[in-house]
Amino acid sequence: MESTQSQVMAGEARPQARFQPRLLTDAELLRKLLYPGKPKAENCRKAESLLQSFDGLRGLQIASRLNQGERQGLDDKTAVMIRLAHELVRRQLKQSLQRGISLTSPAMTMEYLQTVLRDRKREIFTCLFLDTRHRVIASEDLFQGSIDGACVYPRVVAERALRLSAAAVIVAHNHPSGVSEPSLADQAITRRLKDALLLLEIRLLDHFVVGDGPPVSMASRGML
């Protein structure tokens, strides 16, 4: 009897063990998320149609966040499911940064910043506060503005860094226009931030600009 139960449990585990989401197409992933269960032909067509209507997963995510696209098949239930999936990814990335992991990999930092900042309608200025080993103490949105820009006050960043006992800071903001290239204003505020933090012996490690493409590191451009 015990042997039979073990065989049944092993048999039930095998399909899940073989399941590899990375091997699925975008349409297959979307179908499994929105229409779990057997892959009915109608549901497969619905998933493919949504991707075509919104030009891929990113367009679909934007439309779901803005509550747009009902005429193209994006009903309220579907939009909520997509927003929930995106929020799960955002929180997982944020928790990964807050579990004592040192930010030795720029790729991890950029992935998180892209997830939280790209496609925002307004300009958001985010700060990652780090300890002496470059482990994340906190990630906070400190400023937001209109689509034309955000008012950034170095004093506020410095005060928050002191309160958190941060040894270093990484800052980032998005360009709602989609252009990742740092502006002259971005370069000016970066210099002011660096000078303000240096007075407190806190290092500004980088300033990322997030747009449609990969985030631009101002440190790698020699702008710090």
C-alpha cells in the first residue's frame, strides 16, 4: 500500500517537474495565466489575439495598467490578472534586493529599476540606500512630477540617507518620453547630489535613466 501511494505521488509530481515556463512562447504563457486548465483552441486564439492587438506583452501590460483596450478584447478581469502578475514580479525583485544581497551586479539593479520605473506616466525619482557592503537598506520613491520632470532636492536625499545610516546611494528616474539619454538637467542634479552626499561621507554610486531601452548608467558614461 505504501509503495503504491509513493508511485502515485511520484506520478503526480512528474508533470510539474517537467514543466519549464521558459520554453513556452509568449502566447502559451499568457494562455496558462489567463485560462488555466486544458489548452482549448478558443483560449489559445484569445491569447494570441491579445498579443497581436497590443503588440506584445509590454503593450498588453501598459494597456491593463491604464484600463485601456476593452474594445480590443482586454476586459476588466483580464486586465486585473495581468496587473497582478506584474505586481508579483515587482515585489519579488524588490524583496530580492532587500534580503541582504550586495549589489555587485549592475544587471540585477537595472532589472529592478526597469520593472518599477519603465512605462510610468509621470517622472519618478527613486533611491536605493545601501550599507557599507552595498546591501540594500531601502528602496524609496522620493520625488515625482509631471511628464516634463520632477523637482529633486539633494537635501531630502541626504537627510533620508542619514536617517537610514546609508553608506552609499544609487538613484534613478524614468523618462516618460521613452528616451533614456541623460539630459543636461539630469547631469546637473547628479553633480549636486554627489556634492551634497560627499559632505556627509556618503557615496553616490550611480544615477540610472530609465526609458524604452536598457537603462543608461551615468557612472559608466563618466558623468559622476
